[in-house]
Amino acid sequence: MSRLRRMSPRRSYEQYCSTARALDVVGDRWTLLIVRELLAGPRRYTDLHADLPGVSTDVLASRLKDMERDGLATRRRLPPPGAVYVYELTARGRKLLPVLQALGEWGAPELTERRPTDAVRAHWFALPLLRGLEDLSGGEGLVEVRLEEGEFHLYVGADGIPVYGAGPAPEEPDARLAMDTGTCAAVGRGDLGVLDAVRDGRIEVTGDGTLAKALREA
């Protein structure tokens, strides 16, 4: 019997409603946050566990199996010299990007003062910032962002995976942005526009790409 068939049946709200059916699939604790991480592209189990502080190994393994069963993610082995297993979103899983963006926009007002117990990773700001950058007229390209917590990069205007990634850009970016975390959070909440932050000197823009020039000249 296959690994997926040995799993317990999925819990259901037993309602003939598209919202209820969606929550049958993604409503469990941690599932959507795993999707958030996999929007960065294929990830090893150990990387997922490191960037989801608070999740137990048993729960993470269970959620990943559920996501495989429900067609949201797949598990595959990388060819040598990597030869490790990674998880990645399926086409169906990738369609959750606008869901994550809408949920983040709805929850943005809650992102005020950081609590002492709050964990943080630089790339958690990627999706809110991406929304602000995508609102720019004609702005697209690879953007590298530097915060106090670290660096991440975004693919603005791109239709595919990865949407973002932790760490420096894998190639010369179209623009480099440096800002403090408070500014990045304000942009994500919609309290501050990207162009206003650039004009006010709260976002430093460097680079020679079209996007960098558009940000500096707007």
C-alpha cells in the first residue's frame, strides 16, 4: 500500500459550499504557512522546519502528506550532486498565491508593534512588499531587498515559481532596495506607498535596471 493511502481520511465540514470545501483542504493549522514557504520554490524538509518556528516535526510531516494527497504539493528527489528530497507546489498549489496575498492584506492591520515572542524571517515580508511593487505602472523584474533581519529577493511581474526567495538575488537584480523593517511593514499594511517611501528617503534604491530607474525617477 502506498505511503499516501495509509493516511487517515481528511476531516470535512460536510457542507456543499465552495468555501467549506476549500477549508477542508487548506484550513488546518500550518497548511497555508507551508504554502507561503513553498512559493519560494522547492524546499527541503529541514529548510521548511527551520522557517516555520513552532511547528513540530510530526505536524509538519503530517501536513506535507496531506498536501501531497490533496494535490497541493509533490515530493521529489533532486539529481546528484544534491540527491536530497524536496517539496514543491503543484499547479493547483500555486493558485493559492492570490489567496495568501488577500489574506495578508486583510491581516496587515494586525501587523503593528512586534511582540517579544514573535519570530521573524526577512522573507516573510516578501508577499506584502510584492503587492506594493506590483502596483507600480510597468514595474517588473528581479528585486533584491535588504532589511535588518536579512535579505530576500522578489520576482515582480513574473508569472511562475519561485515568487520570491530568501537571501541575495541569484543573479544581478533589476533593483536593490534597502529599508528598515518598520518601513517594509508599513508598505505591507498599505500605510505607506513604495514611491512615497523612496521620495522620503525611507527606501534606498540602487541598480541600473529599468525598475530601479523607474523607482528613482517616479
